[in-house]
Amino acid sequence: MDQELQSGAAFPPPHMGEPYLLTPGPLTTSFDVKQAMLKDWGSWDGDFRAMTAALCEKLLAIAGNESGDFDCVPMQGSGTFAVEAMLGSFLGPDSKTLVLVNGAYGKRIVETLSYLGRDHAVIDKGDYMPPRGDEVAAALTGDPTITHVVLVHCETSSGILNPVQEISEVVEAAGRKLLIDSMSAFGALPLDVREIKYEAMVSSANKCIEGVPGFGFIIARKSELETAKGNSHSLSLDAHAQWVNFKKTGQWRFTPPTHTVAAFMKALELHEAEGGAPARLARYERNRDVMVAGMRDLGFETLLKDRWLSPIIVTFFNPAHANFSFPRFYDLMKARGFIIYPGKLTVVDSFRIGCIGRLDEQVMHRVVTAARESLEEMNVDSASPPEAALKERARLAA
């Protein structure tokens, strides 16, 4: 461990020798975060209530809540639980929502609204094209019954960073309300309530704050929380009821993930010590830039042009070489200490490499070395993608 630190790495390697998780959460966490889970907490005890209150206060500070207009509502479960809680609580039975889709998570929002029986319209950009302000403005002008717009901040199925500022300005100008799924972005990418206008956003413990899975959280205007009473389709996913109970008792309504909360508090401490969201974003961007440059030197091609590459996860086309097999490549990368992600594109084959977690650019150099060695072991002398992949990417030029 000490040798690794002396070599220029910012952090020690995983303490138990496990592979790095190059995924957009769960991700590689610090040993200190893991250690924080070794203590048991009483879910109704005053110490744990104080921990929950501090958690919310710190998250609101990251969101820039100087005015006090927003509040934080933690929700047990996976990130999708928290997304459904936001949608079901803030979109009333008479609402109509414009969903901006360019990947799997936008499609999941559409599926959720169908389950909830909430009226909605869709702008579907395919797997990875970004929604743009002018087409959103046109849709809102053309349908005055639309009350809300929902956007995925970073669509990790492709790795695209969507233009949230641009969309926010258009939605505000049209007098509608914006909800943001910032699951994989909050805590690194800017989402300051003083600069980006939205009614609510949702994220998760095991993303850019670098905690472990177990709960998500909604940051919403208090005025929206107040008027959300009676909207929810669910007892356990009712954000209004959860908020009211926190205000009244300081407690979670149902058994909280105590160990995950304790780990998250340590993660928040490390986040602050690193320099907050700007410093974390800078590290993730360095991770991305080093990894992308190295993979391109090997002949790999990214799905996206640099303009749309997020610092969260990057999609690469599979090589066209006959000897390349992604399952084999995955196993070889894992044997060298790195767990990567399969792709989610429907037209061409791809894989993804995450840039977030407790790792730095020195680790990303090693990722590139592992990729080179894996190709050599597979007898793949060219990582160039098939022509069909390049034609598909050319569609992004506009």
C-alpha cells in the first residue's frame, strides 16, 4: 500500500486486493468508508437522528441552498426507488410530463410514468443523441398542457453528459417545472440551485459522493414538497410523507440503512476534504482524459465526440478484429484488477469504462496498460471498430 502511494498515486489500492470497479456506481470506495460500517446504530436513537440531519445539511450545502428554499429527503433503496419516489410524489394525477430520452435511464422514467398512470410525452433522441433546448422549447410551445419536464443529467448507458443548463433555461422561460435525475452526476458535476433552475433532483449514495449502495436522496423545493401531499401512489415511496416525518421526529419512517448512512457520512467528509464538487470533478476529468487518450492510442474509438464525453463513464466501440470477444476481454481485464461494463447500444457492440470512485489518473494509466496486454493475449493487433460503428457515430456530427 505505501509503495503504491509513493509511486505517485493519490490513494492506496483496494485494501482487500479486490478489483477496481470501473462502473458508475457501485464504485471503488475508500477503506475509511468501509470501516465506518463496522459500528451498529440504533435507527431511533438520537445519535443516528443527528447523523441523518447532518447528512441532509451537507447535501443541501453541496446543492448551493443558501436561500433555504430547498430541503433534502433521503429514501431507502436503490437509486431507481428514489427516482420513482420523486416522480410519484411531484407529478400529480393531473400533470403531464415531457420526458427527454436518450438512453436506458430516460426509458426507465417513461416506463415508471406508465406504471404510475401519469400522462406524458416523449422526445426520444435514440441511444445517445443529446436533447437540445430549441426542440424542448418547441414541444412546450406546441403543448400547453405539459406541466413538467424530466431530464437525465448524465445518461450512463452511453456516457453522454446532457446539456442541463440549456434545458433548465428553456423550461424556466416556458413557465414549466424541471425534475432532474442526477443519479450519476451530483457531487461532481455542477447542479447548483442558484444557477440551474429546477424543482427537484435525485441522486444516490453510491455515486459521485463515493459511498455504498442503500439509499438515494431527493433535493426539492420546500414549496413542491408541501404541495405533494396525496400525490404518491405508494406508502413507502411517498416523499412528502417521508419529509413530514423527518421534520416532525428526525427519523426515517421505516428501517433505515444505518450502516450505509454511516459510510456516507465518512464519504461526505472525504468529499469536503478533497475540495468539494469542483475538486472531485477535476479528478474525474483527469481520469477520463488520461484513459481516453490511452485507449485511443491503442486504436479504440469512443462513441461520442469530446464535446459530449462525460467524466463519469465512457463508451468505446468493440474492435472489429475477428479475435476480439468482449466476454474474454472482460475476464482478462478483471484478472488484471479492473471490472469494466458491457455496452448498452442497440446498433453496434460496445463496452464502457467508468472514471469515478476512489481512484486517480495513475490507476487509469494502468487501465490502459491492462487493455493493451489483454488485446495482446487475445492476439488482437488492431482495436479499430467496424465501419458500421463509425457511420453510426457520424450521426452525432450535427
